[in-house]
Amino acid sequence: MSKQGLTNRFQFNHKLHSLGIKIEEEIKPYLDEFFNTKFEKRSNNVFDVIDFTNNENIQIEIKGRTCSSTQYKDTIITCNKIHEAELLMDENPELEVYLFFVFTDKTKYIKVPRERNWEVKLTGTWGIKHYLIPVDELIEFNGVEIKSNNEYNENEISKEN
């Protein structure tokens, strides 16, 4: 692969990142109400592994999805996000880590289980190790519609930055 090919391969997608930020901002009040707490961004680092914390015993990762909840039987998350959650839970046995998946038609979530039998596969945009989480294991976040994800336009997001 040429040096130029490697550069393009790892080019940061600013439009997709901006969509993710909009989704996080839009879902936060629902999370505060649902968990009866006040969440804060864990950091402002673009590559932070977990998005929200209540500085007590709940941490949340938000994943925007550009497909409906019924398009695939599994949804993916990078293994490093789950491994980071495991490390945090090992440090604090009271900690609960939740993954929220904001699909184009609904939002679903799961509490990260301490033991699981999710498949692992090299997949995603860059062929990185991901867990495949069965969508039917996710719980619907009832009454929550995240409008910014409904505005997703695949052609706009995938254009050159």
C-alpha cells in the first residue's frame, strides 16, 4: 500500500464526528432523567473510550448508527471500549457501564455484562477487532427520538472532509 493510501485510510471524518457530538448533546437530557442523575462528559478528548460519567457509579458510551435497528442482526463496538469498561468495573465493583446505540429508527441500550459470549470479528471501516452485539439483546430506550440521527445523509457524511 502506498504512503498516500495509508494517509487516506486513517483520515479523520469530521462530518461523522460532528454527527456523533450532536447525538451526544441531544441524548444527554434523556440520560439524566432516565438515571435520575447529572452526567458530564468524561473528557473532551475525541478518542475517549467512554462518553459520559456521573462521577459515581455509572458510565455511558454513546454509539450513533447510520442504519435502522433491524438492518443487521448484530451491532458492533470496538473491543477496546469493552476492555476499558472491564478495567473500570474491576477498579470499582459498584460501577455500571452502559452502551447506548442510537439507530436511525430508535435508541437501544445494554448494560455491559461482566461475562458475555459475544462474537469477535475483524470488521468495521478499518478492519479492527469488534464485538458483535446481538441487537435482540438490546433494550429499547422507550419514548426517545434522537432527531439529529434521523437527519443523517450517507452521501454527505462520506464526502471528502
